[in-house]
Amino acid sequence: MTQLPAYLQSRAAPKLAENLASHLGAGTPPYVSIAGNRLTLVDATGAEEPVATYDPKTGPYLDCVIVDALDRISKIYYDKAFDPSAGQYEPPACWSDNGVTASRNASRPQNGPTFRCDTCPNAVWGSKVSAVSGKGVKACSDQQKLAIMVPGDDVVFLLRVPPNSLSQLRGYIGKFNGQAADVSDVLTRISFEPQGIGTLKFDAISYIDEESYKRREALRTAKATDGLVGRTDLPREAALPPPAAVAQIAAQPAPEQGHPAPFVPAGAPPAALPSTPAPQAAPAAPTAEQPAPRRRRRTQAEMAAAQPQAPAAAPQGAPAPAMAPFRPEAQAQQPPPANASFGIQQPAGQVPDQIGSMLDSLFKPGA
């Protein structure tokens, strides 16, 4: 099924699988369960294999090779209380490996409409009370994802290091600073701290053998663990805000071809509006199928007829104010009231001058 038939290659419809994956969430990869202070290997089908290795002093342990780690802290949020008696554990409601927003594959993403992790109320200390300690913790917890190889097993497993074990992991990794060996060069023993529930400890046992080395290199070359640790996780797109209300602008009649529409300040009284002849036929607003008509340049006679007459009470010898066609009188140019809104609020006292300058430049004689 790698080569599509010719009649399917011209498919114009979107890929249904990608659309479904964007809201169904991702399946559970093979992972190591630490529930109940027990180590259990769980494969992608949900089949469980308890780790049989046990030390009478430290309890159960798992020897493995840490082959990869996500280069950031992961976030994980459960919106339902954990039920230890449940036969099947429910996946988290929201999670993120990309470090920015909820994952695109999260089934119930939080902190909409932006879905950002840094402003999410679930990521605040005290947003949840720990059932174990009774102290305030984060409802959305921090985890470090590791990819591990288990000797004798051909499956690579995901280990989610919980928040109460991050300091232990940090101390273990710090032992390799300045050393020739890397943490991926050694066999790491993972066990539980005897004082805490679900708190992991890490110890180096020996160098890995040649077979483990070759397998580790093959995984790195193929980048086979990128998806396992979450390196390919994509942010969820933020929801777009609703468009601004433009009903007042849309309610104004369309201008007659070749004439500018009169500027009507929001909230202006009817007496302040200029008296203009009603257009005989207002063209319909242009649509995608009907392009807007080109503006017809007016003749000198038309422009002269459109000029308003100077007020009768003007002082003798005073020049008439230069005014664009259909421009409102001075009293209509006052700043709109504070509660006026016609789509986008403009700074007071600037809109009429800007509109007038634009109209003067477009319709002055000789333009």
C-alpha cells in the first residue's frame, strides 16, 4: 500500500486520518509502569510483564540503558482522580511535550483558547492537594521522558520520571559531568527509594556490552526514539478570537460609483449630518465573484458642482474653508463620545482630519 493507484493520486479531499488524529489523541506507547512501587513493562497493546528482578535490600529493580531523553520537561494533567482498582487506566486529559501549548493530540486540552502552558492555572503550585503528602502541588505535573532499552527485549520503552524523582535523576546525571563516559554508555539500575512512595533512584552498574552499543547506535541513526520521548509533538493552534463587530459600518449605504461615501461620526446628532442627495442606485457590495468597480474620474464640472457653498454668515474677505465633497461641518467633527463604537475605536480628534486629508487628496481639482 505504498504506491497509490493513479485514480487516487488526484484526490482533492483532505486526509481523513490526519483530521481524526488531531482530536482523537495518540495511543499509548510501550512504557514502564511504576504504580504501587512495582516495575512493570507494558507494550503498545496493553499487555503487562512484571519485572522479576528483586533485591532483598532495595526491592524490585530494572537494569536498562538510557538511550534518549527529551530536551525539555513534559507536562501531564489528569482531570479525574486516580482509581487504583480500575482495570484500565484512563489516559491524561491534557499533556504537552513541545514546551509551548497543549499537545495537538491531547483529548481535552486545557487553558483555552490559547492553550498555553505558561499561563495555565493547572500549572500553578497549590492548584492541587497531594493525596499522599497533603501539601499543595501542581495539578499539571512535570515529568522527564526517557527512552530505555532492556537487555534481552527488542522493544524500546518509555519511562516517565515523576516530579518527586527529578532531583534523584538530576543528581545521577551530574555524576557524568566531566567524565569520558556518558549515561548512555552504562547499564543503569532503576529502583525505588525505601523512604518514599513512587520515588525512583538511579545507579550505574557497568558499561554496556558491544551488542547493546550497536543497537543503541542503530536507534540513534534512525531517530527511532524521537516519537517515543515526544520530540515530534506539535503545539495546538490557538483559537482565533471572534471578529470585531462592524454592524454600524456595514449598515451604511454603499457609495455611488464615482462619489465618496459621506463620513458619519459615531453618535453624531441628525442635525449635524450634511444634507446630500440620495443616490439613485447604490451598487451592491463587491463579492469574491463580483470584483469592485473601478473608480470613474469626475469631470471639472462635476467637481465644481459638488463643492459646498461657503456659509452665508462668513466675515467679509475671509476665505471659505477648504472642504472636501460631503465632508461634515465643523460641529460634526467633534470627538465621538466615550461610548461610541463603529467597529474600531479611533483616537479622539484624529479621525475627521485624517479622513478629510485623504478625501482632499483624492478629489481636489486637477487630481
